[in-house]
Amino acid sequence: MVKLIIRVGGLIDRTKRKRFGFHFSSLLGNASLELWYFTAVILMVGWLDNPEIAVDAVSICMNLQLWALMIALGFNAAISVRVSNELGAGNPKVAKFSVVVTVLTSTIIGVVFTALILVTKNDFPKVFTGKPAVMKEASKLGYFLAATIFLNSIQPVLHGVAVGAGWQLLVAFINTGCYYIIGLPIGAVLGYKINLGVKGIWSGMLAGCVLQIIILTFVFLRTNWNKESYIIMHALKAEERIRTWGGSEEPQQSSSEHNMNE
């Protein structure tokens, strides 16, 4: 009996560690794709005319945008764990309700920050620089920054829902396609070819973000949550996922169990 308890306990503990590590690595991977895109935008701005002022202005706006993004990433991690737990427990309605509440909460916070940026559009650059040219350029990006903060209060939360439902690969493809295959080329055309400069490059980022939200929203609306819960609860599927991501199901014997066998 003691051996059975130790064996089952070891399997449960190891499974929890695998699931936590898999969720964490998936969330970290998606966040990395997004942060790399922001870096690519700054690099593209560096190829514009008078790049010193443009890069300074974009860096100021990116800093503010990333500060606001940290809140959305917190909701991202929270809803990912909540959705996976509720689906695994056979509560698809609770999982769906949690998605709605989390998205609305994050959106409301995003609206507050968006309004704050719009109100202080001509003042927030003064916190970061004393150069009039940089302040003027950063103020011009105020509307774009506000739109980005609003959209990024929704999009990371939807990513967290997808990760919690087990659609990590789908999210990675959507993120890569919308940002790198669509967003960057649109930004390059608008920024360099049509001579919109920083605003054109930033517009490409907004286009990629909007497209992600549309696709993920469509996927969620078409999802049969009862079916997803059944799949996660199904014993064969659970064994298959554990075997795929963590090797064999049989845990290694602990030292205490080894001594007990002897």
C-alpha cells in the first residue's frame, strides 16, 4: 500500500511539473515572438531618414507600451492555467465564463491606459526626454500608442486562452504569420515605399495585432468547449500527451522506495 502511494504520488508530482513547464515554455515562447517583433520595428525605424529622432521617439512609446503589456501578460498566464484546470475538471461552462470575465477585465484596464495616453499625448514624452524634436515626434505617435495599448490588452489574453486549451502550435503559427509574414511587410511598404515613415511601420504592427485578434476570436467562437473538455479528460488522450511531452509514464523510483524494496 505504501509503495502504491509513493508510486502514484511520484507520477502526479512529475505530471504537474511537466504541465507547468509546458505551459510556462509556451507562454514564454509566444511572448518572445512578440518582443522580437517590437525589436524588429525599432530596427526598421533605424533605416528611416533622421533615424536618431525617430528611434528615440519610438523607444519612448515602446517603453510605455511594454509597461502596459505586463498587466496583460499577467492575465495571459492566469487565464491559461484557469482554462486548462477547468477543462481538465470537466467544467467547460466555467472555462468559457472565465475567458469572458478575464478578457473584459483586461480590456477595461486597457481602456483606462488608452485614455491616459490620449489625455497626456503632449506631455508624456517630457518624462523621458528634454529634446523638443523628440518630444514632438513622440507626441505624433500618441494615437498609435493608444491603439496599440488597447489592442494589446486583448490579444495576449486570447493567447493565454489558446495555450490553456492546448492550442500552442496554432497560436505560434498565428503569431508568426500575423506579425512577421503580414505585419512587417505592410509596415515596410507603408514606411519606405509610401513614405509614411514611423507611422507606416507602426501601422503594420497594428495590422498584425488586429488580424490576430480577429482570427483568435473566430476560433474561440467556433470552439465546442464541451468537446475540448472531453478530449482533455479522456484517459487515452491524457496518457498520449504525457508520453509525448514527458517520456514514459513510469516514474523513477525514489531513494526511499528503493530502500523499501530492499
